Amino acid sequence: MASQSQGIHQLLQAEKRAKDKLEDAKKRKVKRIKQAKDEAMAEADQYRMLRDKQFQLTQSKIMGSQSHLSDEIDKQTLEKIKELNGSYNACVESVLTQVLNMVCDVKPEIHVNFRATN
């Protein structure tokens, strides 16, 4: 009877050790999964920061060139306005004189298609 009791006791101890080993293995597995998740998050954050920096550089290059183009367009527009104002000032007198001459010098004539009705 003592040997049966001792055998049962050994089986219970072996079962307890196996259960403890399983719990330890589960804890290690959970710990490894958490560590892998943390590493993946850190890597993703690092990649995101890298892509953000690249985006900021690209955006600053594009915006910088756009502002340069905007400045160039403004400069060309001002030059064109000055040119047109100069042309206007040079020709305004002669054009006004021609218009006034045409309006004021009325030559009454009978239209070509006019038919006299008797």
C-alpha cells in the first residue's frame, strides 16, 4: 500500500512539474510575443519617421520651386504691365485724334442702296 501511495505521490509531483513547465513555457511565449510586438512597433515608428522626413524634404523642394516660379511669374507680369502702360502712353494721343477726326468729320452721303420713291 505504501508503494502505491508513493507511486501516486510521484505521479502527482510529476504532473505538478509538468504543469509548472507548461505555465513557464506559456509565460515565455507571451513574453516573446510581447517583445516581438514591441520590436515591430519600434521598427514601424522608425520607418514612419524616415518616410516623414523624406516627404518633408520633397515637399520643401516642391514648395520652394513653386514659390520661385510664383516670384518669376509676378516679375514677368509687372514687366508686361510696364510695357503695356508705355505702349498705351505712346499711342493714346494719336488714337484719340484719329477717333475724334472720324466722329467729328461727318460727310453726308446718300447710301448706295437708297432708292428714291416718286
